[in-house]
Amino acid sequence: MNAAALLMMVTAQVLVTGFTAYFFYKVLTTPPKADDGEMIPPVKSYDAT
């Protein structure tokens, strides 16, 4: 493998790992949405029996 290919491979791996780590950290540190009384609508179930 020549130097250009090795550099491209390492750069791609570092970028993908960096984006993954950043968004994983962002998901873990983002506070949950405040509950403002919004209710989830009930699921309509049509029982065939």
C-alpha cells in the first residue's frame, strides 16, 4: 500500500470515529425534553375477535 492510500484510509477512519464519538457524547449529555403536559395519543387497536 502506498503512502497516499494509507493516508486516505487513516483519515477516513479518524473522521468516522470522530463523528461517531461526537454524536454519541452529544446524545449522552443532552438533557431530556421538558414535559409540558403533552400527552401521547392512545393507540387505536381494532381487535378482530
